[in-house]
Amino acid sequence: YLKDHEAVWPEMQQALVDCGWHNYSLFYRQDGFAFGYFETDADFDTCCARMAETEVNGRWQDAMSKYTPANVRPDEAAGTMQHYFYLGTDRVMDEAEVDSSLLPSSSWSPPSYTGGGGTTLSGLRRCCFQMKFEPAELEQYLIDHETVWPEMQQALVDCGWHNYSLFYRPDGFAVGYFETDTSGFEEVGARMDQYDVN
């Protein structure tokens, strides 16, 4: 599965971009659990519906189904999580402010290597981590994240947490995604340990 994702078919890559899957990353745990992150002009269901209309998606999903429990197509096994926190510089709350000219243009071309690793064009590494919360306490936790203290936000940025998002499921499972100029999760965590606000 990982090897197949090092060389995703160019026509599949093009279909993803055409259907609104931008800055798409996949992460995995050793037990086979995988998490995907992408930015889009629509919602997950709309993007999946767009992909379902492409011929290449059916071929790709059928080819990848051999890696899933019970040989289920990955697009049929996928579930969504709610986005509950974002710390970045490109947030827009009013759709009138959206600049669609910033989306990938027709000059995009599929790279030959599509595996993980590497950095963004600005030199940042992509990182993903997971957490688990008590479902009974989840509502207050989400409320707390609507107004994270400014000094905590500043500490996160100072320590290398960029384009930071958190997602959750109602059962308390949560996943975080961020980009960093450090070596990764352990280093940004060690940096945060030096801040009293943490």
C-alpha cells in the first residue's frame, strides 16, 4: 500500500486536483490506521462525489481495496472528522473574502514521486498526531478551543506549529495536523515544554 502511494498514477493525481483535493497528505500508524488531510473548495462528500464520476477513481479504489479489511474500497471505508481548531495565517471566515485564484492552476502537473516525506515549498515538514479524550468532557474541550489564549497561540507559532488544525470524532478520538520548520513532533513538544503557558 505504501509503495503504491509512492507512485500514484498521474491521471489519478490529476483527477484529485480537478475534483478539489488540494495539499492532500496521507499519514499512517503501524497498526494500519490511516488519516488523510486535504484542503478544498467544497466538503468531503462533494469531493468524493466528484471523484466517483471519474473513471480512474474506480480503477484506483478497486486496486487499493486489497489492502483494506474485507477488501472494502478505501473511499467506501473512509469517515470524516469535525475540524475544531485552526492556527494559521490564511483563515477566512467570510466566503466573500475567498480568493479562488490561489487554488492550484492548470499549470499543475503530477509529480513522479508521491510518497510521504519531503517538505512544503516553504521548507516545512508535515506532521500528524492523534489524541483521545473523554467523550463526556469533549463539549467543554471544544468550547475551550474556540478561544485559545493569545499567549498560547503565540507560543505554538514560536515553537514551530504552523498551519495547525485539530479534528475530532464524537467518541473522543482526535487528530492534529501541522507543518513545522523543526525535525518533527518530538522537537516542537520539547520546545513547548519550555513555555509556562503550556
